[in-house]
Amino acid sequence: MKRITFFLLFLFSQIACAQTEQQFIFFKAWNFIKYYHPDVAGRKIDADSLFLVTLKTINSTDEPNSIITKLTQNLNNSFKIPAPQETSKDVLKQNQDFSWFQKNRKINSENKALLNSIYNHRYNFEFLKEGKSVNDEKKYSFPKTENLPLEYRLLTLAKIQGTVDYLFPHKYIMDKGFDDYFKNALEQNSKINSRKDFEILLAQLVSKFKDSHALSFYKELSYKKDIFHGNHLAPFDFQIVDDHLLVTHLIFPEICAKAQINVGDKIIFINGKKIPQIIKEKSELLSASNMEKLKFVLSKYENNLIWNDDSPQKTFEVKSGKNNTKFSTKVDMINPSDKEKYGLIIDYLQDKIRKTGNKKIVHDDIAYFKVNETLDFINNVDDDKIDMVMDSILHNAAQKKAIVFEMREYPDWGGFFYHYIYKYFSPAENYFGKYYQQNLKNIGTFTYKDYDYFPAISGKTTHIYKGKVFILVNPDTRSASEWYSMSLQKIFPQSLTIGQQTSGGDGDVVKINLPGDYLLEFTGNGIFYPDNSQTQQTGIRINELITYKDQDILDKKDLEFERVLKSVGAESHQVEKTK
């Protein structure tokens, strides 16, 4: 009996493995045709329809050759126009990998020749109709509480695979073995019976991008509160520091007192799990370019992503901030349906955000520019007077001992950096980085763009600034903030970039529709320093890494501000603006 059971299990596993491999080749071949075949890439034939119609014809006996034949048999494979000539001398090609068919012994020479011919006569997306994009995808809506039909789940997974293979410039720095991980996801998909389980699978796949732009995907999930255990809120605020949650504020002192929780306490276990283990588990559901960015996001109370179960009462192992003794305690969480308590939480968060936003340096010897408040300079200024106003502001800044660029947010006005900072302070040329865009002649590769790194301003005068320049960064320095920080580093060679590792999601965001009304965002361009050092995942270059200790956080210190003030011999601290 045991031998029969073992044989059946082995047989079922072999069948499942064969089905997974079958789906994998189907997806690979379909995406290849979608992005290269002149009729499909050129939108004469709808790629999704080709997928769905062909899928219905595939049965358990199909092997790679019959799958490729079924996908291509109704296409015009008599090509007359050769692939466009590559004119760019600087092309990122490391993502392009056709070994799935070129080195696959199961695919015969005829099909290899056909696929190679498709590539050698590939569509030139430069000829796509105006208003159309390589990234265009249809929307498919389904009730939020219902699982997607199998064929649309497969279509969703195929589009994610195609995004990685052809549209994501940083595939080459993803974890090795993504294809194997994807095959495992296909096997899991065959067993999924609920929308929630499918969303978990999607979150796991997207997390493999390790791209901070893709972090937003969790907000697309209908069951995000269940998946991330966000149905209850803590009665205290916190921040991740090293291996613990540091309690930073008691929102509900009476609840915390009951559990003997105090400000300064360190939570080292939640329901029996160490904090680093919880962070690791979250990293398998959330896409972040680096661990600092992930911890930054998990530390935000309003995101409510740190918890590892849905229990209304959680067991914490705590190290006392007062005497370092360890104790175990049960803490009652807050149910958001309690309107009174939830209202108090909202009030607390609004006050916290206001105070954080109001922090700035005010000092006679320092010019301080905040990346998300530059538009204030011209909000009530007539268009014909903007140049004069900005010249005056920057002239005044140039008289100071130090200029501080606060980049720990997202810019509200790119023109401040791109046009005015460049116009006043920069030499004529400001090639501070290398920008690689989608190669429309060969999708899956990326070409260096003679990007408008700086505007054309005839007769500009360069005002060389010899004072100190500080660029303040942290994990909230993201995308355009990283890009403009790189520009500042070049304009001011003496500048010091200080703070923590940045988001590591430089470049423009690309958006892809997935079946089920999901929107997948990811970094669509490759951004490098002139010496080809990458910024993706690693973030921008930092001269001085600043590390916060528990007491610094509890004292609400801004160590970057202190570093700046010390450099100009100032003892006064940052002040809060009155609004």
C-alpha cells in the first residue's frame, strides 16, 4: 500500500511539474510574440485574445513545439521587413535572454528558426500610433470578492513575467532564480481557490522586483488588511530600530499602562516572532529596493503593516527602556470601527505630520531649501516676474555661509532644480548621470538617451558658490528627489550628502494594468552615475551616513540638522514654523 501511495504521489508531482513547465513555455513564447512579432506587437492582432484563444486549445499532451505552433499557426510568418538597425552606441542588453528556446533541447530546429526569424524581423515600436505606448494593457474588471477565472489568473501572471523580461530595466539585479520562483508560483496558482490567496501570490511575485516604485502594489489589493494583518491599530506609536520596535509615543496611555508599556520600551517579539523575522516575512510581500526603505515604510504608523496576525490582543516580549529588564505583556489593540478612538488616532497623526512638515533650519548664515516647498516661492508671482524673484532668492542664498537642500521628501516643483538652480549656480554643462530609456527598436534592451540633463539657456552666467553645501537624504528621498540630488552633487562639487540610504528607485515610474483592476508600478528607466555606478537598489551616493540611536529618536533630534549647524559654528536648533 505504501508503495502504491508513493507511486501516486510521484505521478501527481510529475504531472504538476509537466503542467508548470508547459505553462512556463506558453508564457515565454506568448510574451516573445507579443513584443516582437510585427502583427502582434504592431497591434494588428490583439495579444490578449491570442493568449486566451490559444490557452483553450492546449491540453495535457502538448509539449513545447506544439505550444509554439498553436501560438504562431494563424500569424503571418512570411516577413519582408528586417529588424530596425540599432543606431545607439550605448545599449543595456544584459536583460535580454532567449536561452529558454535557443538552448532548449525540447524545441526543434524549425521552431527555433521561426522564433529567431520573428526577432530578426521584429516590430519597431517607433511606428506605434500616436498616443499608444509599449506599456498599454487592457483593463479587466471582476467583483472584488470573487476569485479571477483561471484563464485570467494565468493572463495576469503572464503579464508579470513579460514585464520582468521586457519592460523592467533592472531585471539583471533581481534575485537570481526568478524563473524558478515563477514556476513555483504557477504551481501554487493551480491550487488557489480564493481571491485573497491569489492576491498573496501576486504580492509575492511583485516583491521580487525589489523596486521601491513597485511598493505601491500592496495598496491595490482588495484583501490588503487581511494579508498584512492591518485590522487593528496599536495604542502607541513606534519606530523600527535595529532588532526592535521602539515605543515613541503613547496614543492611549491608559491602555499602555495596563500592559506596562512605556515610551522608550523596546518590543523584541510580537506573538513569539522576533522583529527581524517579521521584517523578512514582510519583505516577501512588499517590494522595496533596499532594507532601509522597507523598514522606513514598516515604521510608519499610518501604514499599519508590521503586525503578523489579526488578534485584537497581542503578546509582546519587551525590554524596558528604564532598566533593561525583559517582560512579557498582552496589549489590547484598537479596532478602527471604534469611532472615538479612531478619531483620536487621526488627530495624533495629523499633529505628528504637521510637526514633521514644519521642521526647518532658520539661521542667518544658512539658506535652507525644502524640496516639497519650492513652489511657494512663485505661487503668487506673475509669470513675467518669476525669473526676477528666483534670481533674487538665489542671489541671497549665495551670500550665506552654507546652503542646505532638504531632499527628504518628494519635489513639488522640478523647475526649481532643473532650471533655476542650474541657471544660477551650474557651469554650462551638467552631465550628472546617465539615463537609459526603453529601446523601441529592440524591446527588452535600454538605450542611453541624450537626455535634457539641463535646459538650454543662452548667455547664462555661472555664479560659483564657494560656501558649504549640504544635501539631506533618507529613505523618503525617492525617484525625482534622488535624480535632483544627483544633479546637486554635480553642480556643487564641495557638497556633502548626509543622512541614510535613499529609496533606490530612481527613474520614471511605469504603470501596467493587470486583470482584476490591479495597477502595477515599477521603475521604467535605468539611472546611473557617469562612471556607470547604479542607483537602483543602492540609492544615491552618500558622504556621511548618519545613524539614529534610540535616545536620538526619543529626544526628537534631527541629527542632520545638528551636523549642518555644527559646521557653521551655530548652537541654535531647528525651529518650527508658525502657520
